[in-house]
Amino acid sequence: MNAKEKTAYIKGLLEGLDIDSSKPEGKIIKALVETVDALAAELEEVKQDVEDYGEYIEELDEDLGVLEEVVYDFDDEDDDFECDGDCDECDEEDCDLRDGSFRCAICPNCGEKIYFDESTDPDEVVCPSCKTPLASDEEEEKKD
């Protein structure tokens, strides 16, 4: 039995007891039953809202999953990326990523692949996973 059904049952009991609602006790009981009935109705609305929001969140999660696949998953068969030689999953000479307008590098901190376009200065690239700059201060000191 849900809250609305229980409230209807209590209302039926109240009517069956033939309580005089002109007396103070009767007024209080009637007011309490009406309050419980209103709360039960609001509870039903909240339950429906939660179900609706749950469905909406599931749809958003599915859409986000599709977006994550598009943004983060790159096939080796894609010709849209260019390897700069730091990519450990390809041989520089026969890399499938060489002919595109993007570059690939490996984060020195977490090992994550980072893709960026040719117009981006590699010294300004920051790993999206660990927020480490691609060209860290240690690498720059080694170059000097």
C-alpha cells in the first residue's frame, strides 16, 4: 500500500467512526488527516520527479558516453593525426597518423597520449589528465 492508499484508508476510518468535526478533538483529527493526505500527494509528485530525473540522467550519461568516445578514443586507422615521434605505439616511418594536421605526444608525467594541432605551440600544451605541461621545466633544463 502506498501513502495515498493509506491516507484514503484513514479517511474511510474517520468517516466510519462518525467523529464530530465541530468539536476541538474532531477538528484536530480532521486537520491531521488532511495534512497527511497533502503530504502523500506531494510525496507522489516527488517520486515521479525522481523517476523523470533518473531517466534524464541516463540519457545524459549515454550522450556523454558518445561524446567521450568521439573526443578521447582515437583509432590508429584515423589519418587526422600526425605523430611527432614521441608516440610509443607507432614507428615513425610507417605511422598511420603522419599525414594529418594534428600531432601526438606522450605526457612525461602520466604517459597519456596528447593530441594537438599544428598551430599549437608544444611548449603550451598541458596534459588534460594530470595537468602537467608537455614541456616540463626538467626537460627544458636538460636541453640547456
